[in-house]
Amino acid sequence: MRLVIIGAGSTGLAAAYALRTSDLEVVVLEKSRGVSGRAATRWRDVSMGEQTIRWRYDHGAQYLSPDPAAPSARLVRDALPSGDIVNLARPVWPFDDDGTLRPDRAHAGAGVQWTYPGGIAELGHRLRDATPGLDLRLQTRAERLVKTDSMWSVETDREAVEADAVLMTAPAPQVADLLARSTGLAEQDPLVLALRAVPYRSQFSVVLGFDEVLVRPGPAYAYVNAVDHGEAGGRHPVAWLAVESDKPGRAPEGATLLLIQMSAAWTADHFDDDPAAVVAAAIPSVEEVWGPLPAPLFTDTQRWRYALPEAEVNGAALRASEPEGLFIAGDATAGKGRVHLALEEGLAVAERIEAWFQSPEDKAGATAV
């Protein structure tokens, strides 16, 4: 019996991990060169004097913030290697739409802010390594699904992969596009519509590296233009400004690394700009919050087309597809772009998948081979 998982982000890998002791053969297809999805870490080797120093930065999700009693926390803390995990526990200061800092509304950092010295992408690496026998196929793009009476064929840019069931974990618009290109899914048209109805915010991440310690505008790890710690953004071009070098293993001593996430409106205005233009346009807005900045030693950008869902997909439409062996989980089923929620969606859908394989009477015209 085979399950194909499309996407090696937090949800897909958590589901594969949860099914590691089942009798299923699990194949994970990932279009990129690595795992972890938007729980992403990038590195840059920078010449500094006579040395070349490696800087690391989390240019998507910033950290893990589960409830300590939640399934995602138990997974990360108790099931996976966690001896080097770090809880930042640093304060976050909101700022108003004009850039004015509001320390009176500071979040004291008492909650969980977990990260790894090697970057948040370590989460995906550890899930992968803790899943023996996982058939992970990188740089393999799923292009179409074909449904027969009892099987699925996942057609990729390399080959077709046969499966009894399929789990799709990409952002909702990408899942909708793939399903719309598929055959034998006429009965799933409401599912495509439900997925397309989920709005997403795009977001540019901007990285600024400095070869000096910058004086920050206040004793906070990060500054957020939001009502409640990023839950509801304001109108400033900067949505999130963090001192990435506060995390261990990110920057050399005596240096500062800033990670900025721009607002959805600003990102839309600059979506097609080249990286240099993005940085040049972002810095004045960053300075409205931080104050004057020296010339950076290096810069980087990342454009996230589907960064954050703004609503939860219709659950009834999703469940209607599950008797056919078609499962969907991820940030759209969680309704928020949070790594810990993505993990929990993966763990939850794994339970439903295992039950589906064990209960032939629950299948609507599809019999597991």
C-alpha cells in the first residue's frame, strides 16, 4: 500500500513521520532542492578581512511557538533530537503605522520561541532523518493527478508514481491549480472552488547584514506592526523587523543581522522588482522604525508568493474528497501560517490516512491494493 505526499514542508514531513510505523510505503515528492518549505534557512559566505564567514538566516518562518502541551511541542521537544534547541524568550515590541515604537504593549517573550543553532530548517531535516525508509524525491514536481477506479497516478516532471492515496500539502492555490489540471476529478470541482476561495498574503523578506554591532531602538528582539504579535498587521510597509543575530549560530561576533518582512501591500507594489530595487525601496521604511542605518555588508531578498493564508479552507469540501483517498492539509487547513500548526495538521491528517487504509468500507469506490 502506497501513499504519495506532495510537498516536503512541515505538514508533509510530520505526516510521513507519524506514519513511519505503519505498513504504508510513503513517497514524498518535493519540487525544490531541499526540505522544510517556508520553515527555511539560507546561508551566505561573506568575506570579512582575511576570513570567509558563514552567516545563516531564517528568511521565512521565524521560530516555533507552540503551546508547550500541544502535539507539535511534544513532537519537537520529546520525539525529535532537541538537545540543542534554544528558546529565545525575547521581547517583541509593537509599533504604530507611523513607525512609533510601543514598548507599553510589549510582548515579554514569556512564550515559546524555539529555534536551532543551524536554523529553523533543521526541523525538516530532523523529521526526515527520524523517518526510516522514507522515499523522498527532491526536485520532482507533481504536475497532474489521474484517478482510476482504485488507484491514483501522480504524474511528475520525471515519471508517474502510482498510489492508493495522495496527501497534498502545498498552499491552497497551488493545490487548486494541480487539481484543475487533473482528470477523473469532476466530482471534486467544489473542492477546487473551496481551495481557490482561500486568500493569501504575499511577502518579501529582506536581509541586511552589517559588520558592526548596531544600536537598536529598544531592548527587543523584534518589532512588529500588529495589534497582537503579528496576528493582525497594520499599514506600515514593514510588518516584522527582527535582530536575526540574536539567534545562536547566525552571525559572527561583533556583527548585526536584520531580517525584515514587508507588508502585503508593499510586497504587491514591488512584486516584480529586482532584488537591488527591493532592498533600496525597503531600507527607508526600515529606518522609520529602527533609525538611520549604515551601508550593509551584504543584502538578500526572498519573495514568498503564498506566505500567509488569511482564512481557513472549507473543511466539508476537504473531507468530501477523503473517501476517494485524496487528502489535503497544511496552512490553509490550519487557517494561519504557523509552523507548529502545520506540524499539527500533518499529525492529524496522518491519523485519518491510517484509518482510511484500515477501513475499506469507508472508501467511496476506491479499494486499497
